[in-house]
Amino acid sequence: MRSMIAAAGMLAVFFVASRSEAAELIIWTSQGSAQNVRVVTDVFAQKSGHAIKIVQVGSSGIPKRVASGEGADVVVILPEELD
């Protein structure tokens, strides 16, 4: 249920982004949310022309990526996994 809510929220972000020129959006997601993220992003990519790069990252890997300066446009993670 939470991943569906996250996917719906992500869809709203994408519709805002679709008003600009086509771009590649980078999304970090956990394995548990990846399937729902793909469903939402496939539809969005077809309608907007944006390219989507989905990177499956273990939830413990996301803080490491952020600390190293790596960036993403959208991060899908459960609130309790944030520190």
C-alpha cells in the first residue's frame, strides 16, 4: 500500500516536470517499490517524452549515495528508512 501511495505522489511530481523540455529523470527506488515505480514511469514516459532511468538501490545504500554527492531527481523510500 505504501509503495502505491509513493508511486501516486511520484506521478504528481512527474506531471509538474512534464511542463519543461524533455529530459532524463533519475529515480532511486528500493526493490520493494520498483515494480510500482516502473508502472507509473512507463505511462509517464510515453505521455511526456521524458526518459526515465530507474536505479534499484538498497535502502541502506541511498544515504551513502547522497553523502558521496550523487544525486537523483526522485527517491522512493519508506519514511522509517530515512535518517
